[in-house]
Amino acid sequence: MSSNAAFGLPVGRGLFYLIVAGAAWGTAGAAASLVYRASDMGYATLSFWRCAAGLVLLLSARLLRPRGRTAVREPLRRRALRVGVTGVGLAVFQTAYFAAVSATGLAVATVVTLGTGPVLIALGARLTMGERLGRGGLTAVAGALAGLGVLVLGGGGATVRPSGVLFALLSAAGYSVLTLLTRWWGRGGEVDASSTSVGAFAVTSLCLLPFALAEGIVPHTAHPARTLWLLAYIAAVPTALAYGLYFAGAAAVRSATVSVIMLLEPVGAAVLAVALLGERLTPATLVGTLLMLGSVAGLALAEARGTAAEDPVPA
């Protein structure tokens, strides 16, 4: 298995972390839909509780884990800047995406956000870090984006509203900056993924708190036990677990590869929509899912074998 000493994490393990994170994120939408059915909770309040509860779980895990080798110490100012920017980027990414879904619908919001994100990341990685995809990587990205387009637009009937498109572009920009900075800061081997996750969620929770208070921080529900269980799941699996793995994997794997692997999220969401929410599996959904899974598998193998780039990434 190939590895990169600069990151302290084997590439194959980083890929595995990202795949698990993407699959876990794919369950968040279905769980959120069930929360909305069981209560009057809004998207800002759900995002706040997701991050705040996830922060508690991350802090608990950090206190309980055995102390291992201490990571390279980061200057306090640099660490504060990294955590602050990561937290704000996470807040922008999540909030703008939910706003886009509200304004222009799920299909258009997903296509613009997840379709623009890999392009922005690939351009940013090329300009700032000299990363190259190579022909195989470009083919994988094209296949993944084509699959995503088929997956979310196959049903037709989407309504495009400029405000929603702008929110989706803002979400894509937030996600791109988050991914690129995670990779950039991870190049020096000084990033503690656990510390990054904890700090980022603290900043994100503070950013979302005013919006949650305005929306109503305590929802009304006729099914309190079901709502609490769903919130606990959202905080534990697609939040604390997924983001912890994401920050660790994204620091060791090339940025463009990260962006494609994260397209597993809408694939998982589509499968759960059929299995749990009663949506029909259309031919477009099946074709889009297969295209995206094939592209993710191809790019992941290329990354692990060190053939996705024409030139190695400079240390």
C-alpha cells in the first residue's frame, strides 16, 4: 500500500476513510427527511443541533482515547486561523446548500453544488498546489459528473431560480475552499484531524446558533423519542464519525480525488430514498448510480496506485 510520509497516513487508508465518510453523509438526507416528518424543525435548527451534538461526541471521544504520539506542534495563530476558516467554510457549505434546496429544489441545488465543486477544486488544486489529474482522472471526473447529472435530473420537471443557483454556487465555493485548505494544511504533516474536527464544529455551532434561535431552537413534535433518536444518529454517524474521517482522509489524498469520492453522498441518498422513503427506482437513478460508483472506484484505484497524476505532487 502506498503512503505519504508527509501526511502520516497511508493513501489507501485515507481513501477508505473518505469512502466511509461519503457513505455516511449519504444517510443524513434520509434521516433529516424523517426528522422533518416527525417535527416542525427547520433546516437551520437541524444543522445547529447536528453540529453541536457532534461536537459533544467528538470531545467525548477525544477525552476517552488513549494518548498516543503527540503531533507536531502548530503555532497558535496558525491553528486558530485554520480552525476558524474551516468552521466558517463548513457553516457556509451546509447552510447555503439547504438554502439552495429551499429556493430552487433538490435537483438543481445538488447539480450546481456537487457539479461545480469538483471543477472549482480541480482548478484550485492545479493553481495552488500543482496537482494534475491526468487523462484517467479527467475521465473519472467527467463520468462522475455525468452520473450525478443523470441521477438528479433524470426525473425532469426541475425549476431553476437564480437565487437558488447563487446559493448553490456559494455552497460549492465553501466546500471547495474547505477541501483545498484541508489538503494544503495537511501537506506539512502538522494537522491533527481530531483537533481540526473539534475546533471546526465549535466554530460552526457558534455561526449557526443565531439562525437556530431565530427559527426556533426547540421544535414541536408529537414523536419526541423518534426525533431524539434521529438527531442522535445524525450527530453520531454522518457528523462526528464522517467529518472525523473526512478531515483525516482529505489531508492525505489529492483534492480532486476527494471531491469525486464525496459524490458517494448522493448515491447513498438515492438508495435510501428508495428503501426508506418509498421513492421509485427509475432507470435514470440506476444509470446515474452505476456511473458514479464506477467513476469513484476508478479514480480511487488510480490514486492508490499513484497513476492518477502525470507528475508527483511536490512535497
